[in-house]
Amino acid sequence: MSRPSTRLTFAVLATGAGVFSMLQSLIAPALPTVQHALHTSQSTATWVMTAYLLSASVFTPILGRIGDLAGKKRTLVAVLVTVLAGCLIAALAPSIGVLIVARVVQGVGGALFPLSFGIIRDEFAPAEVSGSISNLSAVIAAGGGVGMVAAGPIVSALDYRWLFWIPVGIVALTVLIALRHVPESPKRAQGRVSWGGAVLLSGWLVALLLPLSQAGRWGWGSAKVLGLFALAVLLFAVWLAAEARSRSPLIDLRVLRLPAVWTTNTAALLFGAGMYSIWSFLPGFVQTPTVAGYGFGAGVTASGLLMLPMLVAMFLSGVLSGRLEPRVGAKALLTTGAAFGALACGFLTLWHDAQWQIAVVAGLFGLGIGLAFASMANLIVGSVPPEQTGAATGMNANIRTIGGSIGAALTSVLVTGRLQPSGLPYASGYTHGWALLALLCLAATGAALLVPARRPGRPAEPRPVPGQTPAPARVR
């Protein structure tokens, strides 16, 4: 990135996307503190995470499409202002209900990912696009790691509300810089927002993700869980039919059927299952009291520090992937990243009795996350028309989140399905969970091998969608 304006644009995009990614994981280690401070139950406190997940899943593809139609800068600024409002409400929240509402508002920030990728594709020179997307993906991946590592010290030194006050200041400054220095999109999609498609998409996503996140408490065989799953299948079928007939679909199904897109999305689903489960359950394993026969009895800060190798590794590998992608190709990087995830989970299945082993696992999985995040984004951006960038990358992020929900739900069943008299899980529950995650990451490696190869060194050129006239190249 050689031009000053390009560097500043990238800094704005990286800051916004990094803050949103950090908000995903920042509050998780502090949930017991929030529960105590707001005088609520554990089941209610978990809605702080669930509401954020559902909101991001709904708004990410919808606002990605709105950005394609109405202008990515305009939509980006609106999303940043919304995240700012959500953080401010959360910092001031007098009750758990208000905090949950604030998290719904913050979830709108999920659209920062597809909007940022779209702006990079529109504004950066062709030779800069792949490396910039890799660097941005590294920041997004590292943001989740920063949240896990920083939560403990912030809560210990200040208060859990500072988990939101700090982002308030950062996002406010980002909004001001974005207004002045981020250029508006030169390319716009034709058509309008399919609000019917948006409602149906929101409906089946919520009907799918809600029971996945709550089944541990409601029971997998409960009427609520089974009913919502059935509703998700029904709404998904209706959504597919409506999108296929629409003249201006929210998500062009022809794009999703492109070989490079559906194979990358499959890898994203499977790898996301492993990634989110490691983020969710590895800190809990480390914090388990030693009286359980395993674990290290670590506090929030100490468990965060054990995740530090993951933070460092995924940032470095994400940046490195931008240098490697022109030489070896995004497919090879995605395959390698998924394989690192499988190796890490396999190692964890066999060896988890010493803290250094946890640190090694964290580092290996961090390498996998950095490589996979960057390569997925590059594969999607390089395979779809410019006017579909926001919707396609938003759907990829969504599919990764859906995979994370499925993986976390399945791992939870294995870990908490049988408890000791003390109420703590048996070590075998975690071992079986790690083995499942190794298999999921191995399957992601297989899906990555199916991605059509693109000759290394060639700039990304979107493949034409059947029935669609290719957009003219932009003259620079």
C-alpha cells in the first residue's frame, strides 16, 4: 500500500473491523462479573453473547447488500455510528435487559467485514487487493484474540463497563476519519433491496441459531428446539424459492453456486465450527479447578495470557499470507490453515496436562486462523462480480458463524453431557470434544482441497455469473 490515502483508508477499515471482532470475545471472560454486577442469573447473562450473535448474523449479509446498492462508504459510516451507540448504551446499561439490547445494536457491526472488503476491492490498485485483504483479515482474526487476552486486565484494573467505554473512544475517532478520508464506492449494484428476502433470511437464521445456542439449557429434544429447527428448514426453503424468482435478490444464488464460492463456504462452515469452539471451551478448560482431575485453576487474566500465542500467531500468519498468496495461491493457504487447526485439536486431544501444551495448541490454531481467514476472503472476493462483493463476503462470514454455533453446540453436549458430583465436567468430555473439533477441521481441509485452483501470481479476476453480463473494468 503505497499511497497515503490508501494507507489511511486501510487504517480506518482495520480499526472498525478490529473493534467489532474484539467485541465478539471481549465480554465472554467477564460474563460472571456482569452476572454478579447486574444481579441476574447465568442463563440470562448468556443472552449477552446470544443476542450479539443473532444480530450480527441477520445484519451482516443484509447491510453488505445495502452497501453494494447504496454506497459502501455511506453504509460503513452508518454502521460505525450504530456500533458507537451500542457501546455507549452498554457502558451505561443499568440492567441486564438494557445491556442485551445494546449488544443487539452492536451486532449491526458485523457488516463492517463485507463493507471493508468491498471498499478495498473498489479503491485499491489490483496488485494491492490480495495483500490488503490478507492484512485486514489478520486484524479481524487478531481482534478476537485481543478480546480474550485484554478482558481480564481491564476488568481487574478498572471495571467491566470499560470493556465498552474503550471502544466508544476508538469508534468515535474512526467515524470522524472515515467521513473525511474513505472514498465513496465507484461501483454500485443495480436494483433494490429485497426486503421480503431480508425478512426470510433473518427468520431462518434466527430459527437456526437460537436453538443451537440455547439447546444446552432447553434440551435437544424439547419442543422449542425441535420446533425452531423445523421452522428454520421451512423458512430456508421459502427463502430459496423467493430469491430464485426475485429480479433483485438479496443474495444472488447463482453466485453462491460458483465452484470457488460454495467450496470456500463449506470450508468456512467446518473451520468456523472448530475455531469458535476452541475460543469458547479452551479458556474454560484452563480455568477448571485442579480438583476436577484436570485443568489448572487459572483466573481470567492467566487464562487470557495462555491464549497470547494464538493472538500473536494468527496476526503474523495473516500478514504473512498476503506475501505468500501471489506465490502459492489462496487455495493452498486455506488448506494449510485448516490442516493447522486439525493438527492443533489432535494434539490437544492427546496432550493437555501441562500449560506449555495449551500454549502450543493456541499457537498452532492461531497459525491456522490467520491463514484461513485471509484466504477465504481472497477466494470469495476474487470469484464474484464487484457488485456482489458485499453480499457474498457477508454470507461467507455468516456461514462461518453458523458453523461456530453448530460446533459450540455439539462440543457443549460432549463436555457437559455428563458431570461429576461437584458439577464440573469429566476430563473425557473435553477429550471427546477436542477429537470432534479435529475431525471438523480435517473435513474443512478436505473441502479446501476441492476449491478450484487459480494460478499463483495472477490477480483475482471474478468469474462471470451465468446469465449476467460482466461489469466493465475500472480505468485507473
